[in-house]
Amino acid sequence: MTEQRTISVVLFAVFVALTLFITVRASRQTRTAADFYAGGRSFSPLQNGLALGGDYMSAASFLGIAGMFALSGYDGFLYSIGFLVAWLVALLLVAEMLRNSGRFTMADVVAFRMRQRPVRAAAGISTIVVSIFYLLAQMVGAGALVSLLLGTSGEAAKIWTIVVVGALMIFYVTVGGMKGTTWVQIVKAVLLLIGAFVMTVWVLAKYGFDLSDLLGAAADRSGKGDAFLKPGLKYGATDAWSKLDLLSLGLALVLGTAGLPHILIRFYTVPNARAARASVNWAIGIIGVFYLMTLVIGFGAAALVGGKAIAAQDKGGNTAAPQLAEHLGGGAGSTGGAVFLAVIAAVAFATILAVVAGLTLASSSSFAHDLFANVLKRGKATERDEVRAARFSAIVIGAVAIVLSIFARGLNVAFLVALAFAVAASANLPTLLLSLFWRRFNTAGALAGIYGGLVAAVGLVLLSPICWGGASDTLPKGNADALFSADTVAPFPLQNPGLLSIPIGLLCAVAGTLLSKSRTDERFAELEVRALTGRGAH
Amino acid sequence: MTTEPTRPPEPSDRPDPPAADPAALAALDGTPEFQRLRTAFRRFVLPATAAFLVWYLLYVVLSAYARGFMGAKVVGHVNVALVFGLLQFLSTFLIAWAYERYARRTLEPLAAAVGEETP
């Protein structure tokens, strides 16, 4: 254990040193607002495709999905497929038009033909809320994960991990801006792909590259037989609500991705719409292959390590991939096992670090460009002031995230990732699409859509079994880990709000529009021409 | 109606291009060239979006409510659920490829033709 810990720490230190070096170099080329927010719009499609993958393939999707395959079998696939298919929304409806008609943030497009201040305030708030939810889930997860992987126990180690991760992400963003953060994503994505590829080939080689053999071995070892290979062990095994929960989750996953602010701002880092489209295509290829590899890694862990040994280390299954690495390297106690485990653990840290940096950048961009420059300063801030505000807000948002994560470290906050997707799907995507496609859409509609979707998604979770864990006739199991109370029955039976909050967000946007007489036909004509032709693009 | 405030010039070696004239851009909206571009864009994007959403939701609904069917063996330990899932990957890759092709062959030439004489 100590041997492996040393190697892990050394490898991680190398990654940190490398990324700090890159960040400082990038800072020398970061002068203008376009440099800070959009990396000078000079990345190539492959670079941005890797960075999109780096932003997207979080520890939750690497360790979490591999763990879900390992413990619940097939149900891990429901997650990864939703995460992948979602990119088609980004490709067909969002990426090119956003690149053509916006400048730095999502609000640039949503507020284009609306009254600037209220709409930018709303879009900025929902951007920051989504990013902070996602950020908290990642940082709390980082604390728990590092304790697991390094075998340290105790609260001090968790707190230190959160502080170090937070300090590094603040450094990447304030010093390196989008250029530095993008390079961190690229390095991380390459490391993660190499790590996953080696494990995948290794696992497949053990089964003579016969997927059916691997599946059979995983099903046998799980003790659940064929049930392990079909949907339902995790979702919908108990009651009718959990099946609806699955639909609700699927909807939020597929519609949420194209509303995630840290993904949206990446479309501005390339020179033009064609490059934005090409970078999404790269991302689809990279992410698709990655999720296929997690399938093999997860079933490999189920077959080779076994669910019992995995659940003994972490009942959420997050250690499935590292434990599989140890097994492949030669097993516990062997040098090979220690080395490979250390490598995969270091890759997992790199993954967390890159994702939190991307999230911090997204929220500080929106704070500076939308709230500071356009709401507070009414568009009269100079570029220098704007970039200074962005750096300052990265420090503040980072500090707030560190403090909140420390307080939340004992809670099960994994639901925050699904909630971030639900808010993105309910508040951001409907208003973004309506502003690009619906001539009649106006300020009242945008405000109603954003606030309605946001309040619906967050409010429904506050009423859900995540917060109130009481058992009832329709929810016989209840939720012992509920945040507020373990025996009050939840007023809203679904853990995932998307099924209801996405239609609510959309309806609010439509109703708000129709109740207001305001029309913006002239500006819509301009937006449409910009979005589809790229004329006048920044 | 509010317009974006004008921004100060950027002290950069890679400046953003100067702002285009909004009225001139808006005027292009009514031209036949632009109408053709918009029709061509929507003709691909809207049916493709509807298709992949329905195809994905079918997969999720079957996963929730048709578990017997999803568990049916196809070959060896490979069942319908796995094949269906892999087909989702395949369809995603295919739609992305088809859109790239369509954008290059059809949309980009149409976009280039918009406002040729009045840039």
C-alpha cells in the first residue's frame, strides 16, 4: 500500500508540475478577453475535440460508470448511452450556431435579441448554478476518492484533498485562462484514453477477445446470472416509480449536455463554425470509444475482481477500475499491481482536476462577461476590467466551492451531477433553442423559461426522496441516506426531476412569450443570418 | 429594442473582426439564397433530431418496461439489450458522419452564396 501510494503521489506530482508549466506558458499568450475566455479562438478541431472529451469524461463517468457496470451490470450502459447520444443535440442544433452568433458565453446568444440586463442576469445565474452543482459533486467526490485510493482515512485527508484540488483549479483558471485550461483538458484526455485503452485490451486479451466470454464470466461471478446482463438491477427492480425515474434520468442526460455551460464555452475556442462542428465530431468519436471501453473495464472488474471485493472497498463501486488495474498488474502485494493501480489512480486525479478547472472557468466567464460587464456595468466595462473581474470571480467561486465541499464532504452528493444535467436541460437548453429557432420568442419568454426551469428542477429535488427518505406504499424501500429526514415521505416520488421540469421549463418559456406583446423580428432576422451563415461572427 | 453596446477596439494581435452592420445582415434574411440555406438546414437537422430522440427513447422505454425482450439471447451471452445499446453507438456515429457530409456538400456552398453581391 505505501509503495503504491508513493508511486501515485509521484505520478500525480508529475502531472501537476506539467500542467502548471503549461498554464504559466499559456498565461504569457493571454492578453485580451478573447484570449482569456476563448483561448484566442485558435485551437484546432482535434485539440478542442480532446478538450471537450476532457471536460466531459469526469471521474463520475470513468470510475462511476465502470463501478456501475461492475456492481449493477448492464445498467451502467443506460448512463453512458445517454451521455453519448446527447452530443447529437450539441452537433445538430447548438455548436455551429452558438459559435457563429455568440462571443464568449451562452448568454451572448440567449440575450442577443432580448433586453440585455435581465436576460443576461438570468442566464448568468443558471450558468453559475449548474456549474456549482457539478463542481460540488466533483470536489466532494475527489475528497472521498483520494482517501480510498491512497488508503488514508480520516477527515483531515479529505479536507486537504479538497483544498489542494480547489487551489490548483483556481491557479489554472486565473493564470492560464481558457488557453491554460484547454491544455490541461487535452493532457488529461490523452492520459485517460491511454489508461482506459491499456486496461480494455488487457481485459479482452484474458478472454481471447471474445466479448461473450467476458460477459458470461462477469454474470457467473456476480452470482446474479443472466439478470446481470440485462437492464433492471439498479433501475426499476422494486417499483413503478423507479422505472419512471429511469425515463426521467434518460431525458435529462440526453437534453442536458447541450446546455452545460462548460461545454458550450468550448465552441468559442475554435476559429469558425466548421471547426466547431469538426471538434464535436472528434468529441463524439473520442467519448463514444471511451464509453465502449468503460463497458469492458466494468464487466472486466466484475469478472476478475468480483462485486464482493469491490463493494467491500466502496459500496458505490468507484474503486472498480483501480482494483481491476491492481488485479491486472499482478494482484495485491505485487509490484506490477501496485504500479498499475498507482497509474490509474493518478489518471483519476488528473481527471477530477481538469473537470473542476473547466467548471470554474465556465462560471467565472459568465460572472464577468454577463453579470459584471453587462448587468452591473451596463456594457461599459473595458476588456481589461472584464478579464480582471473574471480572474477575481474564479478565486471567489473557487473559494466558495472549497468551503461548501468541506461542509458537504460527509453527504452523498452524487445526485448533484444528475441535477446539474436536469437544470441544464430544463432552464438552459429550451431558452437557447427557442432563441435560435422561434421568431416570436422574447424577453419575457426567456426569463420565464430560465427561472421556471431552474426553480422546477431544484424545487422538485428538494421535494424528492433524495431529501425525504420515508418509505410509503409506492416507495417501499425509502432512502436511508436522505438529506433532511429519513422517515418523512417525499411529496415528489422521483429522484430525477427531468420528466416534469423539462416540460415545465419549456411551457414557461412559451407562455411567457405569448403573454408579452414584445416582438424582436428584426433582431431575429439578424441572429438567424449570423447563426446559419457565420457572417459577422467573432 | 436594445442592441449590443459597441465595444472598445481590442489591443490584440488577433483581433475579433469588426462588427458587421446589423441592418445589412438582417436584410439578408429575406433573400432567396438565405431561404434556400434555411430550408436545407432544417430539412436535415429537424428529422435527424426527431429520429435519434425517438430511437433513444425507445431504447430507454424498452429498458424500463420490456425486460424480457431485452434479456433475450442473441448469440452466446450477448443479448438484445447489449446489441440495442451498441446500435445506439453506431447510429450516433452514423448521424454525425452524415451531417458532416451534408454540411460540407450542401450547407456550406449555400451559406457561401448568401449575400454574395452585398457583403
